[in-house]
Amino acid sequence: MQFFFESVCSESFSILCVSAEEFGRIRDIFMTNQNGEELECLPITVTDLEGMVHEDFLRGYSSTAENKPCIQELDIPLGYGSKFK
């Protein structure tokens, strides 16, 4: 699965490949905080499939189809292929 996160609090966003369990945890955090004023700047820690821990701000998330490979990308400049722009 893929998990996308970006924020108006930073100059870039990332695409992370995460487990189904981690994706569910992220989804729960997003759903719990989606109506809060600070969601776009909500700090979050995410662990990717390789066990690397990433810290950034949660703005959104998305999953991919099972037959689509996950390609992890870090620090993509905002406005460059952004899923949320």
C-alpha cells in the first residue's frame, strides 16, 4: 500500500510504502483529526515497509490497487505531481 503525506507546513511531500496495519493506524489518526483546525500541521511518525521511521505533518492519505507497485519517494517539491494540490 501507499501512503501519501504532505503539508502546508512544509515545502515538500512524500510517498511512503507502508503495511496494511500502519495504513490503518494512519487512517484512524486522520479520521479522528479531520475536523480539527490543525490537521494540515498535525505531526505524525510513520514507519515504512523497510522499518525506517519518518516524521512529518499529516495532510492526507491514499492507497493503491493491489496490482500497482508502491514506489516510495521522499521530499517531492509541492506542486510537482502532488496528489492533493
